[in-house]
Amino acid sequence: MTQPLINSLPIENSAKNRETIRFHLFQIKFKAHSSNQESHTSVSILKDVITYIQQQRIEHKAYLINRNQNREVEGPRELFMSFTSQMVPQKRFRCSLALIRSGRTPQIKKADSFALVPFDKSQGEITEETHFWIDYSTGKCYVCVEFNANGPRMSDIEFYLRSVSHRKLGIAKSLDVEIIMETSIDKTIANLKNVLKIDIKMDPKKVADLPMEHSNYLSSISSLGRNLNPKWIKVEASFQTKGKSLNSNELNFAGNKMVRAFMELFKSDISSSESFDDFVIRFENKQGMEEIFNLLNGKKEFLKEVDVTTLKKERDWYELIEKDFDDYIKSLKNG
């Protein structure tokens, strides 16, 4: 007698549950209102923000905010801090930000078959959680963030912390975020002589999220998106004849201007970088050598391959990156 497929193909749970998790680095800087700049530093504002969040948790409450509140065409993106803990000797905070899933009811696969059943919303709401850690031992605030494709991103963390510091506490007027790259954006801008090739891949709907100066460069992507409604569009623009080197009198002024504009945008607005699935520039540097800038794969990161079922506590997540984060902070202190 033929056995059911579910019994004839056993699954190795340890292999099934292994994932490569990426952790990215950022620097954040709160800017105090002019009236309290002398009494509030970026670190002191961060401490006040975390203290407020922790007090809410003690009272069995949470500060919930919908990032898409003013975006009628998009569904809600409700965020709240699900965990905070201060490590006083290390001058570090351990945190988790949760995103409440919206939209259609998710399906649950039954344990003993391939049958799907709707999730019972009477039990609660499905959420995605992103873990992150903030070190302030250098007098500046450096953040190590788990990359969770389905959960909160760094732009959500920035939005949440800024909202608490500005809207709720009224002690900061802004929060700046800088991506930590293997080669810094400032260094790339300073060393860029001539753009040779641009590769861009993005959801055309996200063009509208960019400032007008930058979205104008990508208007053809937006137009094609409206007409064809694809999931994403990839554009490859080459400014170099195949097999021929570019002479100095053939500088690509328009391409250089566009790339510099986007580089400055990525420095000042973390959410703009999340609008792209790919943003790769091949360019000639001022020494006449070719270089590549990759917005996504060029980030400073820690890679950890792990059985995700072993990550049961916040401490388990922290121990994944503790040594790498320690080494990075130490390099800043010794640099």
C-alpha cells in the first residue's frame, strides 16, 4: 500500500531551521531643541527615550504608533517597542521593535498534514519582531540591527525613536541616521571622478517616496510601473563603450550629478535607501582605477548562520553579535 507523501519524505528539522541572519550597523544622532542644547546631548536624549518606553512597559502599556497614518493608499504600519533592557557596565541597550501585521488573515499549516486553516485572531495579532542594540560607550550612539525582511527596518526604528523624543517628550527636534558602510559614502563621493555604469532595481511604487529632486531621475520607472504594474523594474545604464576605456574629455557630468545627489540622500535619509532592491555604481576614481559602490551589499555587517529555533530569549540574540559588536566599538575607541 502506498504511504502518504508526508510520511515518505521526512524533514531534517535542524537543516530546515538553519538560516543566515544579517546584522547591519548604523550611527544615530539626536538633535536637541535650541532651548535645551546645553542640557541635552544625543546620549542623554536616548536615555530619556528608553526610560519613557520602560516606564510604559512597567505600567503594562506601550507607545503604539502607525507610521502610515498619513498614507491613505497604504495599509497601517503599527509599531511598538516589545523589549528594552539597559546593560549599565557596558553602556548598552538591548531592544526589540514589533510590527503588527495588517491585511488578510494569515493561514496556518496544521502539524500533521498540509491542510491550511485561518489564524484565529481571537488569540491576538500576528507580529514581526526586529532585535537591535545601541551602544553609547563612545559618547556617540551606534546601533546594530537584525535585518528582518518581514519586520521593522532601521527606518522604522528611526521613526519610532524620533516620535518618542519629539512628539511625546519634546526634547529633540530631529534624529539623524548614518549607514555604516565598508567604504564610507563620504569617501566614495570624494573619490568619484566618472560614473561608468548604474544598476538600479526597485518597486516602481516606491519612486513616489523619494524627494522630488531624486524621483525626477526615475520618472520613467514610475511611468512604466503605472502602465504595466510590475512587482519591480531593473534599469541598467552604461556610459562606456564596450571594450573601450573612457577618456577624461568624455566625463559623464549628468551621471556624476545624479549619483552624487543620491549619495547625499542616502547619508541624510535612511528610509530612501530602503526604497531600492539594488543600487550599484561602477565608477572611475581619481586615481584612474575602477571601483564599485553597492548600497545594499556594501554595508558593514555581521553574518551568523544559526538554528533559529535555539533563539528563544533576547539574551540568545544578543550573544550572536556580542563579540563582533564589542570588536567594532573597540576599533572606534582605538582608531
